[in-house]
Amino acid sequence: MRKLVILKSLVDFVWIVTCIPMIGLLVFFAVYVFVDSSIFNSVFNGVFLAENQPEWLKQLIALIYVVIGLVSIYCLFIFRKTLRYFQQMKPFHSDVIINFYKIGYMLIGVGLGGTFVTFAARLLLKGEFKISLGLTPHIILICLGLFFMVLSEVFKVAKQAKEENELTV
């Protein structure tokens, strides 16, 4: 139980210190990229050299990155809600199973979306055809998403077994 308290405390700390301010920064960035698109060059300086590219393309890529960031923050929010069920000693609640599946589905989307947007941005903005076959953060997010989906299935089977056990006694 102590490990659960430590995990919940760390997740809450990350939520308060990182995610809440990041929501405001992402929204500000999403709006400001339409006012002055030179912020795109400042933020993505080392990754994309977007000097002679259309402004709408840079704005579209920036908006997609903002959406990916907001979905990632929402995944952490759902994980916080799920940890509350564990603290209340309700690990087989139907919301836990649904939340694990949602988190997995969204993390896979974030991983795939990040991979495709990074590839497209490098191709369109930098003119560079680069496929990374190594370990990237996007691959780790896809693996983590699949893990959460498997965890959802495990909890679903465990919930059914628990209900059957309660009926036989």
C-alpha cells in the first residue's frame, strides 16, 4: 500500500508541477503560432529548418504537436483518476478497466501520431527522408499503450473470475 501512496504522490507532483503549467503554455503556443510564426523556428530550431516553407504548413504541424501534447496530458489525468480507485480499494471497478483501455488507445495514438508528424515535418520542412529504426520515445509510447490495453484485458478477466468466485460461495 505504501508503494501506491508513493506512486500517487509522484503522479500528483508531476501533474501539479508540469502538466497544469504545460496546458497553459500549449494553448498559448497554439494561439501565438498564428500571430507570429517565427516562434515555430524558435521552438523547433534543432529539429526542423523551416525557412522557405509556407506558413500554413508550419502552423498545421505546430497545432498537431499541441494536440499530441494535450492528449498526453489527458492520459496522465485519467491515470490519476484510476489511481484513486486503487486507493479506495476498488481495483476491479469497471471504470478502471475502461480507463486503462482509454489510456492505452490514446498512448498508441500519441506514439503513432508523433512518429508520422515528425517524419512528415522532416520530409516537408527540412527535405530530409529519415526513418529511425532504433529506440525512440514514440516507440516507447506505443509499447506503453499496448501494455495498458493488455492490463485492461487482465483486469477484465480478473473481474469476471472474482464475480464467479463470489457467486459460488
